[in-house]
Amino acid sequence: MSRPLHAPPQRPYYIEAPAYRRTSAGIRVMHLLCHLLNRSGHDAWLYPTAATNPLWHTPILTPQLAQQHAQAGRQPITVYPEVIPGNPRHGGSVVRYLLNRPGLIGGDAEFPASDLIFAYTQHLLPAGENPEHVLFMPPIDSSIFHNRDNPHEEQRQGWLMYPGRHAAALEERQELAARCTLITSTWPASPQEMAEVLRRSERVFCFESTSIALEAVLCGCPATILPSPLFNGTPLGIEELGTHGLAFDDTPQALQDAIAGIPIAQEKYAAAESRFWDQLEVFIRDTQAMPYTPVAASRPEQSIAQKNAPIQHWLDQRQLGEAQSRLIAQRLEAHAPCAPRIDFIVLPGTDPSAARTTLHSLKAQGYPHVGIHIAPSTDVDALNALATQSAAQWLCFVQAGTKLTPAGITHLALELMDAPGCRAACADEIVHEPTGEISTLLRPDFNLDMLLSWPAGMARHWFFRRDAFLEAGGFDAAFAGAREFALLLRLIETGGLAGLGHVHEPLFIAAPRRLPTTRTKWPPSKGTCAPAATSRRSWTPACPAATACCTGTRRSPWCPSSWPRTSRPWRSAACAPSARRPATRTTKSCGRPARRAATTWCCSAMASPSCRRAGSTRCSTMRCGPRWASWAPSCCARTAPSSTRAWCWGCAARRSILSWAPM
């Protein structure tokens, strides 16, 4: 059959897909769609992503290439999976490829009428849509996952369990988990190793409709899908493959029926592979005929996307590769008894969808020893009750709507395994502003002065060892608005700074915590945790005139002048008074003597001459510049040569600490 040499160009496909991960069937399908469209003679690209399959033809779309297409009049077709909300790429022709129930694990539950809907299986296709718009793409490589010439067929032994996103299965079915070998996102490390394990095993237990169940059936191993919140009783692909080879309860009869159905499932899968090419032709035919309506991104959106690009690229590069995943899996397997169990307690918010976002993010983590609990309220007694009931070694309290980076918990767990004396630990964060802009919150190792000067950034999303949490009495109802801050201060009072750790990896993606800008009255109320803590440490409160010494937007009711000399962050003579005045000497600013002897001075006395000038509010360290002038109170702006690496309290409050003198 002859083909024309100069055929008219077809419209290109731009496909949105996360970084390639072998363990995610949905991600594999999106990457495979790009590969197969290219194999079919069409042009398809993936939007920039951190990882692709090197064995597939999945090129990355660049801005230069997109601009060339626009100049040539090639109207792209944008393909989104159902988990992507809205139209973030501003595509003029949008195709929604439903790989799961819309809104179940993210994205919108309904779509604009202009979007063309295709579904992975028949039962996912919304009512009223074209019944031909089913694109069932068998995601499993049957050249790897098969049971041909299996020498272990007659001597299979051992059970497997894959909890997947239902991490609570390990706690709910402890006896079953004790009998099974656990499949994780990092073990087995390759498809070949997974197929070999399945060809040796008797059965596998799952808790959702997952491709691992189908991989097991193709390898001759029956799969049992047990009830869970993630499984509604209907496996994906039931119209295309049926339920052959699957059991839905742990009974001998269900197991026998599943074993008897394995040959039928293997035949149906081979037929589905052949049928796919006809479905792909329908996909190409109908998408190429779509109308194109240009959607211009607004300038603020373009500006935000440009600002976020470097940080987003940095996050994408922190995805675990195959070699890293293999090494991590080996280490976790070798030190399985020491692997920390972490319980996340999700605090409810006003938006019901926010909790689903956090749950989906937690369930997508590759670390198996994670428990998830939804708090009935933010009441301190309810949170303490959940902590008491927990069987985990570590506790973390997160607000609904907070997301986690893909490998963050794994990094944290590896660090905690090597820190048996750790009582509490924090990690770095990504701050997601309401405008859509993101920024980094890269904390240093634990620093008491920073904790006191900026509790909103330094005292949230801590991981507390459960026994230390309970020994300290849990959260204090008197400080319900600063639960973690007050608890950290109590831990410091009882055990000092020992055992307070920091993991140098971004873990949470969360909205910033807003603090009131009103000045706190003096003397502080009994419900103010920091002055209460300082009084228990015999740190005398500052004089009334020193209440102007504040930490930017947080008007702190205590002053550095009342801290022990060893806790002050400045080390320069320019920041201290030229002649250190004894504490009994009366200062001109307040007319009252300081209350401690030989170790503290009034705040006004500590300020340099340039700081004491009337109306002086600019940080003179030349590290924050005039941008933060309004945040540096006049009595706190320090003057120091750049070589001293000093900083001012205004910088601390605005998260602009570039460096500080070591303690």
C-alpha cells in the first residue's frame, strides 16, 4: 500500500503526566500513551517532568518547540489525567483521560462541556458520553509478566501483601501481615524482579484495584483484594477483563475459584492488547477533529509560573531514581525491626476537599510504616486522646490541605533509624501562598533563638517521639493556639536542647501560617507560653520600655535583654554597648534598673548609637537592605560590620535570615 510522501501535518499532542514511576499504573499509562502515539506516526510530547522511561519514546516539550508549533499554526491537543484540576496549561483543545473515578484521589469531579472525555474502562465513562470513548490500555508488559515455562509452578510457596495507599492495613490485619512478605514502592526494584517473585508465590493480598493484582494473575498467582476505603468492590477493567483470577474475601472457596480463572484472565488480557489499537484509532480520529479555542494565560499567572519554575524544577530533581530506590529498599529490609512507625493525625479544616488532598498525598508515600488518623476536631483533649491510642513510635500533626513531597517520609525515616536518642525532629518545607507562588522554608539545625523569635515558622509540623510526647503531658489546653510551640518549650525545659533534630529535606507543602500583627500587652497574660517558659527558667521579663523589642510581625512580649548572655545571637562589639553597663545601673530610656546581675542589660542600652537614633528603623547589617526596613523595630536594628555575620530581629521575623553568628 503506497503512502503519500508529503502528508499534511497532524496536530501535536501535549500530555500532562507526573514523573515516571514503575509502581504507579496510572503514571505508566500516561507515559505509554505518549510513546504509542509516537509509534503510530503522530507527534506527542510530555510536559516537563522529572523522569521518563528510557525505553520509551517520550520526548519533553520545551518552550522553544511550543513556540515553533504556534508560529507554524499547529494547534496542540492537551491531554490531562483526571487528577489534574482545571486547565493549568491553558490548552485550546482539552482531552480528559479518566483513569479513576473523578475526584476520588484529586482533581475535579465535573468537567467543562468543551472537554472531550475518554475513560480507561467502560464503567468509568460518565453517563451520556460516547460509548466508543473507551481507551483501555493494558499497562503491563506481558513479555515480562507471564507464567510460561515456570519451573516453580508446582512448588509455589509464600504469601505477599501490597498495602499500597491503604497503609492502615498493616495495623488492621496484623496477623496476616506477619505471614506475608511486604511489597513496597521500592521492592522489588525492577519489573523483572517483581515477575520472578510473583512466579514463586502462592497468593498476593491487595486493598485496592491495583495493577499488581493483574501482574500476579498473569504470572499465575491468584490475587485477593480485601475490603478497604479505597476499594468499592468493583475492580478497574471489569468490563474488559472480568474478575477471573481475583478473590474478594479470604476463604478457601474464593481462592479455588480465583485459581481456576487464571487461564481465562490471561486469554482476556491478550485479547485486550489486540483490541487496543482499534481504540487508539478512535482516540486519534476524534481528538484531531476537536475545535481549537486559544486560552491566553493572564500575566499574573505567567509571572507566578516563572517564579515557581526554579523551585519546582529543584523538587522534581529530588525524586528517587531506580538505583536509589533499590538501595533504600535493601536498607529498610535489612533493618526492618528498626524502621520507625509514624502516625499522621490530620486536623480538620473548613474545606472538606482539603482533607482528601492530604489523605491522597499521605497514601501516595512509598514508605510502608505510616498510619493515618482523622482528628474529630482540633480540641487539645481529642488530639491527646489520639496520641495515647496510637501504637506508633512517632506522631505528626498536619492541617488538612497540607501535602507531602513524594519521597519526604522515606528520607525522614532513614534519618530517624540512625537517631535513637531523638525526641523530636522537624524537616524543611515548601510554602504555598494563596496566590499560587511557592517558596522554600529551609530551616537550620535547632536554634533556640530562632524558635523564640519566629515560632510560626519554626514550631509547626514537628515529629514527636510518642513516649516523649506523653511524658511531657501532650499538648496543653492553656496554649491551644500554640500547641507545638508550648510543647517544644516544655521539652527544652526538661531535657535541654539534646534530642531535637532536623532533617535537611523538604517534606511538607503547606500554606503559611498567618499571625496577628497587634502588639501584645505587658505584662503578658497567663496564657502566653513563652513568658511562662522563660519565667520557669528564671529569665526575668524585660522592662516596660523594652517591650518595643519585637520580632517583626510577631510582637513578642519578651526581650533578648532578659535572656542569658549565652543565648544571644549577636557577637559583635558594634551590637553590644560600647561599655557593658552593670545590670543595676539605671538607663535613660526607661528609668528602671535591669533585674539580673552582671549578665543582662536593658534592651535600649544594648543598641548601638545608630540604632538609638530617633526613628531609625533600617537594618544596618546590609544583609536585608531597605526592603525590610519597616520590619526592623528601632530598638532592635543592630549595627555590625559585615564580617560579624550578624542579623536583626526584623530579618528573623520575615524569614530573611541569610546567616547568623554560631552560638
